[in-house]
Amino acid sequence: MRTFIFALTIIVPVSGLMDQVRAADRVPNFDIAKNCTDEVAGGASTAQACKNDETTAKDEVVKRWSQFSAANRKSCVGESSIGGEQSYVELLSCLEMATGGHFSGGEK
């Protein structure tokens, strides 16, 4: 029984780590509509402007995803999801700051 419990204490954290590694391999699926609804409620911009900026940033992230290191992708996905908000604009900004790139799209 102790061997089984010990095995679980190893397997569970490793499986969580594997999920994080796999997550860095693909572009995250953020809910643009929800993010923009939350942002507009905070008075930051109009919903359409927000959606345009988020969609432009997502397209750029998708296009360039493989150019960013796995470590930067993982770190920036986490950073762009802080507080429950998930933003492609913030994700792209983080990735570009990490690599010295520049985003010429709209800002949030």
C-alpha cells in the first residue's frame, strides 16, 4: 500500500508538469468575447476595438508561435492569464519583450 501511495505522489505532479509542457506547444484558446466584455465593463475601450486588437494579436501569435522558445511561451501564457483575464495582446507583448521583437498592431 505504501508503494502505491508513493507512486501516486510521483505520478500526479509529473502528469501536471507534462500538461504544462504540452500547453507550451500550442497556442492557448482564450475567450476573446469574454475578455472584451470584462474589459469594456471596466471602461477600458469599446467591445469592437477590443475584439479587433485581440483578434489581430491572436493571428500574430498563431503565425509566430513556433518562433518563441517553449520557456517563453509557458511563462507568457501564465503571465497573460493572471487574475483570470486572458489576453492575446498581453501574450504577444510578453513574447515580444522576451525576445526583443515588436508588435505593430493595435493596443488595448
